[in-house]
Amino acid sequence: MTTLQKKSENPIAHLSAEEIELLGKELDEIRQEVLDSRGESDAAYIRTVIDVQRRLELGSRAVLLASFFPPAWLLGTVGLSVAKILENMEIGHNILHGQWDWMRDPKIHSTTWEWDMASPAEQWKHSHNELHHTYTNVVGKDNDLGYGIMRVDEDQRWHPIYLAQPLWNFVNACFFEYGIAAYDLELGKNLASKRRRNDPAFVAGYKQVLGKIRRQATKDYLVHPALSGPSFVPTLLANVTANVVRNLWSHSVIMCGHFPEGVETYEKTSIEGETRGEWYLRQMLGSANISGSKAMHLMTGNLSHQIEHHLFPDLPSNRYAKIAPKVKDLFARNGLRYHEAPLPQQVASAWHKVFRLSLPNGWLAETTPRNAPAQLAKLWKMTTGGPKVRRALSAA
Amino acid sequence: MSTTVKPSRPTRPVRPVLAALRDRAVRLAELATTPLLPADYLDLVHPLRSGTDLRGRVESVTRETADAATLVIRPGADWAGHVPGQYVRVGVDVDGVRQWRTYSITSELARADRCISITVKAVPGGVVSTHLVHRTRPGTLVHLDQATGEFVLPAPLPAKTLFVTAGSGITPVMGMLRNHLAEPSDVVVVHSSPTPDDVVFGAELRALAASGAIRLVERHTRTDGHLDAALLTELVPDLAERSAWACGPLPLLDLLEEHWATAGLGTLHVERFRTGVVVTGEGEGGTVSFGRTGTAVEADGATSILDAAESAGVLMPSGCRMGICFGCVLPLREGAVRDLRNGELTVAAPGDGVLVQTCISAAAGACDIDH
């Protein structure tokens, strides 16, 4: 991806400052309409989802007590996977955003909620709500863009190490919750120097994470298998499977939010003195939606409405689908691209970008079946040669 | 001016060994439910059990007058009982938002079903009272605190008592009358209401009067005008000999307190319901005090509490500073704040459990922030 400011065709050049502010006002009005009508049925919605999730988890775990019987294993594992996905996505993520704080229910509140995720709620709220949602897609400010661990921008110099990036991305997907925890701890940065490693805040943070991982692992890999008695091993495998399924699913959904081709990124200097309207506009172009059924929206925690979520991170998730037509209309009237596609397409697009940028700039686009041998030879030279060779070949 | 009687609370016998065993079992169960608690699952099926947050289930709603109703509530197993005259804080979800209000308990102690009752008068514009009187159905779960309050009768009862009440102020007194009338005492009740039909428990009070258990003086303010000191002395000539309890609107209580003080009468026990939060006009702001750090800041109505506090040197939690990250949320113990984005007002009384985002909230009156 190339930041919007460096693009030859700026997708917002046609909007005047007044038009941008007007757009912000319209979005404020949409927000206010939701606030004014928010009430009993919304509260009933989240309570129902929580209730269903808890019963589903309990039921699935009960079925897994007999997991030596293969159909029971399958049923229990599917149920547990779904329960874990609901718990992380529609429930945990959205409660921790403060979407349900207005109910004043101390049991469903951003300040008291804890979730089934390696990253403790407190740490995640800082890195996600504060950093990612405020500095969405600003290069150098929003770590969610993945600069720390991947090549995500043509302007990042290519190195052979990036050839392994698809594999690395897949591994990260399997262990996604630990990746998130490491990311919230800023592990890379904080392990780099002795001073940072011994910083009491960092030490307290990683101890908190380790404690949480220990409790989660004890529950999933020891207590519940032990409760299954003779089904210890199948139940253990069921828990591993459910956690990996949940990780792969949430990784896919989250990749779809900001990573598909065509989502805009921004230069750090571009947000200096940013107005409310400009902030909205950055969120509009910096997110991508997943189209699909109601079940799809529920299972993605309504992050399928990533655009609406980024515009209004604190509105109840069940309302995103309802305001989406209005938001979409606003895009159309302002000549902006409402980035929306079905899940397979968005996942493919995001993975395409991972592959494309794992290779030298232009390599994938230039490669055809006919010139493949020559292109492979070039890639081989660039991989085995030094920086000089790489520079010469990529310039050619 | 207030009572010196300490209500004795019936307590449950505690068996330490059993309690320790239960604690250990709960800790073991937590290993299987983390990050949730076993209670989170048990609450799904048994919200009134012992050991969980105190709740109650509305068993019945009975209309008393056009705008008042009695709710019979089955309290959770940990309910510690009450002393007649005491009140209970009730948390009700109205339009999805948890609201806490205080109501006097009106039931008899010896109820066979161990339920309690509260009697609610729908106040015009009252979000919670209107909801409880007109829209609450049997089966609804409400949240409860333990009963509390010092507005109770001493034991033994004084030989002569006087109750002065108005409107829903009759409710704690009804709680006392229903439980203490078996004891010999000379009781006078002076009750004010707009019309005879508006008297909450009207039929019951009149029946008590007819049976000679109490002397009832009904005042109907729409035709008779409001009660004053001279009138009260006239209605109850032996005022000085009576121990008095009063409950009703603030002007009435102020008037009585003043009369008791100037006339040098005995003890007057008063029960004041809800001292209203003072809300200032848009843009005016107020004093924001931080209970735990012991600082107070003058904030205008256009500055966020976060900014005002920080410029006064208070260390505040903060995040995005634009109302999206919820990193600055703090409890508003008491007071009123206005949302700087849309002018929406949030008002809190102690115990309401209201949390506000300090980065987009400005003071709209005196505020007490728990920080």
C-alpha cells in the first residue's frame, strides 16, 4: 500500500474543506439518531447474545465430556469454536469498546469486562481503542498496519527475509491471540534494550499476560480434559482445535478490516491539526466491510461493518447494519469508494497483498507463464545476491 | 433532629467451616470458568441464590391509586431483613439503562412467603417511578441493596406518637403501622394529599381509624390548602407530648423542623427522600471535586472535566481525548455532567454506579468524581 498523500490520484482531491466538514456533520447526525433511539431492545440484544454464548459454551463442554465418541467430539468442538468466536468478537471486543457502557450494568461494562484472550482487557484497550482507533492507518502511529513484523508498503525496502512473510502471516493467524498479546506489550520494542526490558511497567505488563495465559491454558488444556476422565486426550484436542479455529477466524476478519487492496493509509504529518470531518474521512477510506448474511455479521462481531465501526466505535454493534445504508449513501454522494466485498474475496485480497509485498516491487504483476523462468532466475539472484545486486535488478 | 435508635439487623448464622469449604469449591470452579466466574454461569439459572449479587423478582404489581402501585418483591437468599420504616435501594433497567431509586418497605415482617413490598407513586416525569407503576410486569428481575435507614420506631414504643406525612411520605409510616399496631400506643396520623382518591393506602388507613387503632386526620390540599404549624397545633393539641415522625416533600419537612425548633418541642424524626442534584445552565459549569485525591477544581461548562482537572494538576487517566477509546472513564459519584458533543445531560446520585468519559464531559453543576 502507498499512503494516500503519495498517490498520483488522490481519492479525496475533489472534496473541499467545507464538504468534508459537512460530511462530518451528517455523520454526527447519524450517531445522534442512534443515541436517541438506543434502548431496551438493544440491551435485550446483548444480554441474549451473552446468554446464548454461555449456554453454548457450557453445552459444548458438557458434550465434550464424552469426546472419545467421535460424533460428540465433532459436535462439541464445533460448538466450542463458535462459542469462543462469539465471546471474542461480538461480546468481548464490543463491550471493551464501551459500546454497552450506557446500560450502566456493572457486569457488562468496559471497565469490568475480561475476555478469553491472552491479552488482558486493560492492555488491549490501550493499544486497540486508544492507538489503533485514534490513529487508524497512519503509518508510524498505527501498529495495526503491521510494519513491525511485515512488509506492507511498496516504500519499505524489499529483503529476501520477506519471502517468508506468507508463512509468517499464517503462523501468526494460528496463534493470533498470543500475537495480539505480544503486540499490546510492544514486545519487539521492549525486549530490544536492557533498560526497556527492566522497565517496571513492562515487567508488570508481561507478568499480567503470563498469568492470564497460564489460567487460560490450565482451563482449556488441563481442567476440562481432566473432567472428561477417559476422554482426556480428545477433549484436549478439541480445546486446541477450538482455539486455533477462533484464532484463524479472528485473524481473517481483522485482516479484512484494513488490509484488502484499495484501503487507504496516511502519512504521519497528514493528521496534524486534523478536524473532526477529516478524522471521519480517514476512517471512511481506511476501512473495508465484509458483505454477507446476519450470521456472518454476528460471527465477525459486526466487524464486517468495519467502516461503520471505525466511524462510531462506541455505538452498539447491533446498530451498524441499520445505519449502513445511510453511510453507504453518504459515500456515494461524496464520490468515495465504500469498500465492501464477501469474506472470501476480502480474505483473498488481503492475502494477495501479503504475497505481492513478500516479493520485490512489481515482480508478481510482471510475471506471466511465459516469462516465469526468467522472473524466477531474477528472484533467485536478488535473494542470493547482496544489496547492490538487489538495487540494480529492481531498478532494471 | 434525627433518631438515635440504631436498627438491629437480623443476621444469618455463619458457619465458618462450611463457608471455608464453599470458598475453596468456588476457587476450584473458577479454574474451569476463567475469565468468567462460576457465578456468571449460575446466575443464568438461579439469580436469587445465596452468594451472588442481591436481586429480587417482582411477584405482583397491585394498583393502589391512579398513579401508585404496590410491588411485591421476592428478595434473593442473602436478603438480611429490614426494620419497619427502613428503605431499600432498587435498581431497575428502564429503556435499557440501570437506574437506582430508593423506596420505603411497606410490607409486614411476618409474611409467610418472605417477600417484601414497596409502594411507588408515579411522579410526573419520573423515569423510574412511572416505569415501576405502569410498565413493570410480574417476573421482572430488579437489583437490590440491603435495607437501611434510621427512620424507625424505638422499642418499647413511646406512649404517644404522631406521624405527619404527605403524598408518598405515607409509605415508611405504613410499614411501621402494619408491624407495630399490635402494641398498645396512642397513634395520630396527619396525612396530606391532593384529593381523597389520591391517598395511598386510603382504605386501609380509614379502616384502621374506624377500628380505633389510630386517629387519622386527612388533609386534602386541593380543597383544604397546605398544612402549617398553627393548623397542626390546632389539629393535634397534645403535640408537645408526642414523639413525632415526619415524611413528605421538603417544604413540609422544613416547616415542621422549624416549628419543632422554635416551639422547643421534643424529638422530631424526619425522612427526606432524594435531595435533588442542582443542574446549572448550559455553559455554566460547576465545582468538580475528586474524592480520593482530595482536590476540587472550578470548571466552566465548555471545558472537559479531564482538561480542567489536568490544568489544576490532578493526575487523570486519559486516552484518545475525543470520546472514542473509553480510557478516561471514571465514576461520577454525585452531580451532573453535560456531553460536550451533543449537550446530553447525565445526572448521578450516590450509589447509582454512573461512569462518565471525562474527556467529553463538562461539569453541569457540582460534581463529585471518584478519583
